[in-house]
Amino acid sequence: MRLALNPQVRAETLPLDPQEYFVLSRVEGQPSVGEIIGVSGLGPAVTEQILEKLLELGALARVEAPARPSTPTRPPHERRARADERRRTRLRQQLAAQVRPPAGAAKPQRAPTGTAHAVASPPPPPPPEPEPEPLPDTVFIEPVPGDDARLDPSLGLAVYDQRVLLAMDDRRQTLSPYEFLGLAPTDDLKAIRAAFRDASRRFHPDAYHGRSLGSFGGVMSRLFVDAKAAYGALQRADVRAPLVAEREAELERRRQRQQQRREAAAAAEALARNEREAEAAQRRAARAAQRAERERERINTARRAKVAEYLQGAAAAEGMENFAAAANNYRLALQIEPEDQDIRARWESTRAKARRIRAKDAYSRACSLIDLGHASEATPLLVEAAQADPTTEHLAHAADAVRDQDPVQARELAMAALRAMGEEDKEGKVKRRPTVEADLRLMIGRAFLAAGQSQSARQQAVLAQRLRPSDPKARALLKSAKVT
Amino acid sequence: MENVVGIDLGTTNTCVAIVEDGVPTVIPNKGGYKTTPSMVAISESSKRLVGHIAKRQAVTNAQNTVYAAKRLIGRRWESPAAHAVQQSCPYTVVEGPHGDVRIRLRDSVYSIPETSAFILQEMKLVAEQYLGGTVERAVITVPAYFNDNQRQATKDAGRIAGLDVIRIINEPTAAALAYGFGKDLERKVAVYDLGGGTFDISILDIGRGVFEVISTAGDTFLGGEDFDVRVMDALIQSFQEKTGVDVADDRMALQRIKDAAEKARCELSVAREALVDLPFLYTTPSSQTFHMQEPLSRDTLEELTRDLVERTINICDKTLRDAKIDKSDLDDVILVGGMTRMPLIQSRVAEFFGLEPCKGVHPDEVVALGASIQAAALVDEAIDVLLLDVTPHSLGIMIVGGYFHRLIEQNTTVPTEASHIFTTVRDNQTSVKILVLQGENDKATDNELLGEFILSGLRKAPKGEVEVEVTFSISADGLVSVAAKDLETGREQSITVTATSGLTEDELQKLVESSQHYMVEVRASEEFERQRQQAERLIADVRDLFPQVQGIMSGTSFGRDAISKAEGVLDRAEKGIKSQDARSLEEVVESLERTLNMFRGVVSKTGLV
Ligand SMILES: Nc1ncnc2c1ncn2[C@@H]1O[C@H](COP(=O)(O)OP(=O)(O)OP(=O)(O)O)[C@@H](O)[C@H]1O
Ligand SMILES: [Mg+2]
């Protein structure tokens, strides 16, 4: 959709504010809404709102047909119109900077300084706060109302310009030198000179030569004189200083407010960011834990399977009385489940069983070998039996068997046999026939004798004689022990 | 677009220009020259001569040839300027009926605005011929230091010439306008304008198309004419020493010496030596003839005129100091006026300002160009320049004791206004006379009186009790108005002060009318001249064919009839030329054309041509 000025409606007669008038003045030919937004400098929302209003007021009309290049048949006042437009553009450039209420009028107070609110804004972060309106470099004087009795549309001067001129003329006594020049206080002499030149173009009657200005000729001359005087005054640093300082202070206040707003926004943003980060860390940790849990689970499952496998093997081996294999399986299971007392007990019992069997086995084979007269070959088997199942018998036999080859081991075994015998006695489990015990003591005694402990050997011989009196072997031993 | 021209009405030369399609252009005169001598003469046959023709006959008709009338415009008879001109000029200066200065040429007395109007009228014609349309409005320049009476007189001259003078602007300002027009300059410049009769110095601040005059000063009676007088005096003295002859009373000799002096001066701008060679300058009653052969060197010239140059420099210095402008702040110095071609001036100006003067402007044309730009800027809003000029003189009123009380200081930008409260000085004073004055003197009568008016109907009260607020305002076009207000009663009276040009409204009105008549006459005589030339050409052609036609046609009665008719036409034509009557000549031209056609037909049918 394109828009065009409605030639029947005189914009000056409408209840517009400067911003709205400015937007209206941007409409040249048949621009699209987008084009107007582009040149208005006000952003789409505001501009569209204003265009709505202008359409409603009839100042603008919708054009459905595509824009045609404007026909060259312009009225003879074309030049004047162009000059007017130029003049107005200049004025409007000043308006483009935001409207500022006239000095002295109650200013709508913004949030008082120092109460910057550092809000913990909830995520997602709030939309970025609009930049605080910059303090314009130009000064805007509110025009007199459009229904002021002094306005005269028949003059060669746009009504809007008349309104501005009257507003300034009415406030001649109170305007600051900068306000006469339409300039925000500054120490920049160049800017002041430029502003004076622009003011001259607005007020000097020559700029309107040949037009009927009515009483506005006088108004403009007066304002020109004022602008000139203002320009002269502003050459003096002492005139500028307080005004510039005031503006500086205002700028500073704005800067501070802006700074505070920025800081608040930054703080809120930081907070939100921290929260986001903490959450992310949590999520990460949770994920890791899950992963670990799954891993543990996996390992546990595997372990349990292994353990079950070993236990099964052990049970099977046990069933087949292969206690060594069963013990091995239990040991393996225990390695996986070292805390499992049941397994440990079973391991220990099967291991003990396996050892006893092995010892029994070795002992019986040794006995057979001895029976067959291969006493020396039976020795390792007897030692093995003693190691696998250190019963008194096994130890005594082993000690007796190794006494010639290895007297030291023999003594060790003999001593172990004595300890075992003592323990067996204490427990009272084993009830040996005295002759068996006598034999055992003789074996131990011989071992002691071999190891050079004749005292101990004699002792055993004595004990043996006591159990089986007049035993030759005991006598022989006693004799040998005595000899040494 | 309507034609509005800019005219530089100079002391020596006048130049007219117009902005065509946004380009300021000088309009050449009929002779093709871009400037026209500001000279007016009345010939022996009472014919009005303007410009180059007037200049050419000046030597022989010195008494009836006006030059440098600008030095007298708007001046009072008792003024020193009028006195000086009276002393040095060959034409007769007389006192006018209103204390003004007038010039007697042959049997008539002319006011100065009138003689200036002759020049303006000529420029108007030049422009109209060039543009092919009427020119009714103009911007005319005056020296910046002109007072309001001089300005008003110039305006009146324009009015007499049939021009609506929409604005009088200052010459140096105009020059600056031409200098900066169309360029986006941001500069502070000095314009040094030394012409034939006046000197001006103006300082301007240019930027954003606004030409703001910061300060201006000058001397309205200092220019090439004064340099000429120095050289003339030296030549006359030397001539007297050599020959014992005093030529001071011989107007023709004086005029020749003046011309030669100026010529030599101009030569010395490029050469180091010049020879003033005036054969047969003087013949004694006893028929003894003297020739002038006087060498003149640049050094001598500079010696003779150094103090004049220094005067201009002193004015520059003073105005800079008054306006508190530092020379080092200036970006450019613009030289305007023919006199600035003099090497001594160029070097002194360069030395004083510490700047090499700008070479980009034509010293004879810039002022007119600037005037045309201002004209265009006023009537055509497409030309986007604005002039902020100042009032060169202080404006005030006479207060008790004959003192001058300034209300508007010199160098105040116009438009401007100022007011002051005065009290009555006598008991029961019911009226107060307000004398409006212009100038820089503390003594009221030493300043220029612009006008006076009486504020009456004051309350009767002891002296000092009635307070009158007097407000002066100067409008953009230089009009001064004064309003006086009785602060107690609020009673207010105001007048627009019309400076006096030396002519009353009645006189002006009559002059405007007679000038219109003159224009009609000029146009008629131009038309008659055209007809006459055509008639003479036709007569010659007819006469050429006459013998042949007679030979061919005299055999028949019809032929004889035709021949006698042709003779009649020739006769009437010759009478018509003598009669100076354009109307009857026009008819005869038609008859002549028919006769010639008939003759040609006869001759060609018989195959003789
Ligand atoms: N080449 C030159 N050298 C020296 N002087 C010259 C030269 N050319 C012109 N002049 C002098 O310049 C003067 C004329 O200058 P110009 O035409 O600028 O004056 P004007 O505009 O008529 O006078 P004014 O501005 O004072 O009213 C004459 O006095 C003339 O002698
Ligand atoms: Mg000049």
C-alpha cells in the first residue's frame, strides 16, 4: 500500500504534535509505508501508529494504484514551495531530535536517580531496554496551538512556521541565548556560528522577500535582532559557562541514569547467566552420574554373572568331590566379591577339604612307598601331606622323614607337630591310642635328635617309653640322645 | 522569470549583470564592453550622450560632460566634497533649491540623481537589448560607507531611470557575494575596494550561504580621482616650470591632462616608465603653441600618491581594531576596483594583511555580479544566499546641548532596533522635536541629518517628569523608522525617516515622467533611424535601376506614367527622411518597396539583368 498527502486537508489545521507533523512532512509523492518508516527515523512502531492517526485524520490517503512519476506541471509557485520545503526541512532537522518540553515547564520526572533496580530477571532475558533518549543537540520550542487567533493562513508563510515564530516571540523575554539559536548549550563556537546562520535564514526578512508577511515581518525582525544579540552574547565564555554547565549536569544525570540502567541490566544478565551455567553444570553432572550408574550396573551384572558362573563351577566341582577345583572357583568368586563371607567360608572349607584330601592322598601314597621300601621317595610326599594338612601325624612323619636330609626343616616340622599335638590335646578331639602317640613322639624325638636337640629328643623318648614301656626304639633313641 | 538586474553604479565605470540560469553574467554594452564609463554629456545639439560616446567627446566638451557625479550624489552644497569637486571639475556645479548640489550643462540645471539616472537608464537599455525583454527592477550598489542620504539619492536615480530599486547593497558586500557564490565556503574575508571615487573595507564571515558583514569602514571621497589630481598637479607644475604657462584655467587642456594622467597611471601599473605626450596642449593668445612631453616613472607616481594609499591602510587598521578582529583570523583578502591594479596598493595590502590577495575575482565586474546575485536571491527563492549587512554609520538623535546621542552603533547588523527613554527639559513642555542623525561625531550638527519630526501632545508637567521612549529600527532594506512613545499616556507616534536625496517628491515625480518621455523618444528615434536606413537603401536601389527602366518603358504612355509615379515616390521619401516623421516614412518605405519590385520585374523580363 502506498500513501499520499490529501490535498484537500491543510495539515496546519490538524491537531498534530511535532512528531506527527514531521512524519506527515516526510510524505512526498506516493511513498510506501516502509519508505516513510525509513525516512522518519522513528522506528516502525511509532511511525505506523502516527500514520494510522494521519490516515484517520484524513491528512493522508491510501493510494492503491502504483506510484506514477509526479507530473511536471507544477504551479508557478513551485520555486516558493521548494524554498518553503527547504526551510521547513531545516526546521524539521531540529525537530527530528526528540521533542523536549519547554524549559520551565514541569518536566515529567523520570525514575529518580539512585534507585536503579537490579532485578533478578527471570530467564529468558528481558528484551533489551531501549536506549535512553539522547539529549538533543537542538532545542525545540513548542509551537503555539494551531487555533491561535494570530495565525493567518493567507500569508506567504506556512502556518506551522507562524506557530513556531509566535511561540518564540511570546517567550522572547525568557528564552536563553541558546534557545534563540535553537541550539543546545555548547562551547563549540563553530556550532554556535552555524546555528546563528541557520537562525538568520529562519528569521531574516530577506529570506521571505516579496511575500506578504503581515505582522510576522515585525516578529521575524525582532527575533532576528534577538538571535543576533544571542550570537554576540555567546561569544563570551562567561555567558556560555553557566548554561553549558547546566546542560553538562543534565547530560551527566542522564549518563548516570543510563549507566545505572545499564548496570542493572548487566547485573540481571549476569545473574541469569550464572543460573543458566549452574543448571547446565547440574545437567552435565546428572548425565555423568547416569552414565556411571549404567556403567556400574553393567559391571555389577557382569560380576554377578561371573560370580554365579564360578559358584556354579564350584558347586559342580564340589558335587564331584573335586574340592581343589571348587576352592579355586570360590577363590575366583571371592576375588570379585571379597566381602561375601559366605563365599569366603565356602572357599576356606573347600580349600581345607581339598588340602586334607591332598594330604591324605600324599600320606597314603607315602605309606605305600614306605611299605614298598622306597622310604626316601616317600619323603617329599610326607612333607607335602604335612603342608597340606598339618596334623600331628603328618608333621611327625614328615619331620622323621626329612631328618637326615634336612635337619633344620625336620626340627621345624617336629616343633609344629608338638604344637599340633598340644592343640589336639587341648581340644580333646583326637583320642589316640598310646602306642600311636608313642610312635609319633619317637618320630618327633628322632627329628630333634637329627637337628641336634638331644634334650628335646630325650624328652620325647622318655614320653614314648612312658606310653609304651620297654620299647626298644625308645630305648635306642634315649641312648642316642644320651650319647650325644 | 522576471529580469532583475544588478548594477554597479561606479564613480568611473558602471556595470550591469544578471543571473541567468543560476549563473551571474555581466551584460556587455552595445559596443561590446563590459563596463560603461559613468559619464554623461549634453552635446551642442542638446543631445544626451552617455558612456563611451560621452567620454570620447569629453575633451572638447569638458564643460558639458559630467564624470564622477557619484562623488556629489546625496551631498549638501556646503559639504567639503561639493567644494572639492567644484574646484577640480570642468563642469559647473551650482547650489540646488534644497541645499543640494546640481550641475549646469548648457542651458539646463540637472540634479545629481538625474545625471546618475541617465547612466542607469543606459544600463537598463543595454540589459533590455541583451535580454530581449523589459527590465523593471534592479539592485544597485553603493559604497559601504555611503550615508542614508547618499543611498536615498541613488535610489531616486534608479526611480528616475524607470527602475524599481528593490535593494541598495554595499559594493564590498556584493563583491564578497560574487566571490563566495556557489561555493560552499566557510571563511572570514576582507574586501578591499578602491575604485575611482571611493574606498571601502569590509570584513565578512561567510558560511552556509550566509554572508555576514562583521565590520565595514571607508572613505567616500578617496579613489582614483584623487590619484589623478596628484598626477595632474605634478604635470601642471612641471609644465609651468618648463614653459611658464599656467594651464589651470584652460578647461580643455585640463581635461586632456586629466585623461593623460589617468592613462599614464594605468600604464605604470605594468610598466616602470610612461610618457605623457600631449602635443598642442596650450596656445597663447599670441598663438604660441606648447606641447607637453613629460616622462613619469612608477616611483614618482608612488611618491605622489603614497599618502593616499596609507590612508586606506589606516582605515583598514582602524576597522580591524574597532571590530576586534585579528588579522590572522582572515582567510582571504579580495581586491576590488580598478585602482587595486596599482602595484603599490597590491603590495601594501598584502603586507598589511599578511596575505597574498585573492586573484580569483575580476576587480571591475565582481560588484555588479554580486548585485545580480542579491537581486536573484531576493526574487528567486531557488537562489539560496542570505546577506547580513551592517549599518555603516551610527544612528541617533540630538539631545539637549546639541549633542549626538547614539542609539544604534555603527556596524550593527540590520534589521535592528534600539530604544531609549528621554525626559522633557522644560516645564509644561507639550512637544518634542526629534532630529534623526547619522554619523560618528559627538556634536549633533557635525553629523548627517536624516530627518526630523515632532512628537506633540505631551502631558503638561514639570520638566523631567514626562518620559518619552524613542525606538529606532532599521529594516532589512535599510529603511529607518522612529517611534516615540509617551510612557505615561502610551501615546505613540512614528515616522519612516526618508533620507533626503536633494529632490522633493514633486520634482522626482516630474523627473520620472520626463524620463519616461525621453525613453519614448529614444525608442521612437531608434525606430525612425531604422526606417530611415531602410528607406535610404531602397532609394539607392531604385535610383540604380532608374536609367534602365526609363530606357525600356518610356515608349509607352503607361510606362511614362509609371516612371513619373516612381519619381513621386522618391520625392516623398526624401521629404519623409527630412521630416523626421517615423509614421510618414513608414508609408513611403512601403511605396518604395513596391516601386523597386516593379522595376526589378521590368528589367528581368527584358532579360537585361
Ligand atoms: N590598470 C590600472 N592601474 C591603475 N589604476 C587603474 C587601472 N585600471 C583602472 N584604474 C583606475 O581605477 C579607477 C576605476 O576603478 P573602478 O571602475 O573600479 O571604479 P568605480 O567602480 O567606477 O568607482 P567607485 O567604486 O569608487 O565608485 C579609475 O580611477 C582608474 O584610473
Ligand atoms: Mg566600484
